[in-house]
Amino acid sequence: MPARLKAFLLHLAFSTTMALLAMLLVFRLWYPAPLHDAQGVTNIFLMLLLVDVVLGPLLTLLVYKVGKKSLITDLAVIACLQMAALGYGLWTVAEGRPAWIVYNVDRFDVVAAVDIDARHLNEVPNQYRNASWSGPQWVGAARPDGTEQGNTVLFEALQGGSDIAQRPNLYLPLTEMAEAMRQRAQPLGKLNDFNDAAAVRDALQSWPSAAAWVPLMARAKPMVVLLGENKSEVIAIVELTPWK
């Protein structure tokens, strides 16, 4: 086998391994299914990985020549460029990772790490101060106390600022939202109003303990959160539409 082809194949194998590890990190840990579709990261990240995996080995194929004086430098530059591209992609995806899934009034909101309002973090309980690196956490959000604080939040939200779900100083355990969730939970049969009946049936077959649902708001695609028999226990997120 020619040395150039061997170098290409070795580089391709290494690049593919790195890409698979990156995919596990992103799609299994940071964006567990189906949140990668809900947040719209799937196609962008896969395209970035494809370019990164293919371009590096192709450049190696082009520059590799036994005895070439600048070969080590050329390969080092290619490796640095490839790792920088992968690092930038991972950093961008990490900034947009779902940090919190927040029950807010009558639905769940997916809050990305980059969208968290950090102004009052010194007043926040320790469990809500840092965005998790091991997957999104489920919490509730209380309405602001007092008319003045409520008006401030409403005004900022209307101006494109932080809403209730982006403010960790309003977070509380999801169990404290149980009664509110029960009051707002919708019957499973209503899903047929917004989705194909076969799709609803297939989704619910995978989660036989589901008894109700509430909407999930996300960056790219709204979905449905299934609730258990008590209508306050989260069962799963499914790719069904919560409205027309």
C-alpha cells in the first residue's frame, strides 16, 4: 500500500473515532433524544463533523510525500486546524445545550446554557447556580412575587430579555409544581387533534404508563412531555405536536 494512502486511511480512522466520541457526547449527554431535534442542533452538528472528518484526511492525502522536508510541519498544521474546527463546533454546541427544562405556568420550556440570566446567581440556591454538563435538569419556576417584580420580568421579556424560565432565582423543585401541573395537564386523547392518530398511537405504545401531557417549548421544534398517572410525574418527551 502506498505510504500516502496509508497516511490518509490512518488519519481517516482517527478522525472518525474522534467524530464518534463527539457524537456520543452531544447526542447522548448534552442533547438526549429527542432534544437534539427540539433544539435544532442535529443537522448543523452532523454537517460540521462530516466536513471535519473528510477535510483533514483529504489534506493529508494531498500533502503527504515521503522525504518531504516540511511534512511534519504540514501535518501538524492540518491537525491543529482540524482540532480547532472540532473544538469550536463543540464549544458552540455546548453553549446551546439544554441546561434546564423548566415548568412555567402551563408548559415546559427548554432553557439553553447560553440563555440563563446570570444577574442574580449570588442569590440562587447552589443546585441552580450552575448549568449541568451531564444533561438537562428538570425544575419548576415560580411567578415573581409582587406586582413590581412581575412587571419588570414582563417588560424585559417583551423587550427580548429573560422570561421566567431563564431566571434561576425563580427556580424551585419540580415537586412543588405538582398541583399546577395536575391542573394544566391535558388528556392523551387531545393529542389526536394535533397529530396523526397512528403517530400518537406509536408514541404512546412506548410509554404505557403515560396518563396526560403538557407542551414543551424548544428553540426549533415544540414537542410533548408525557406525565404519569398522578399527572405530575414526568415520563418522557415525545416528538408529537402540542398544537396546530
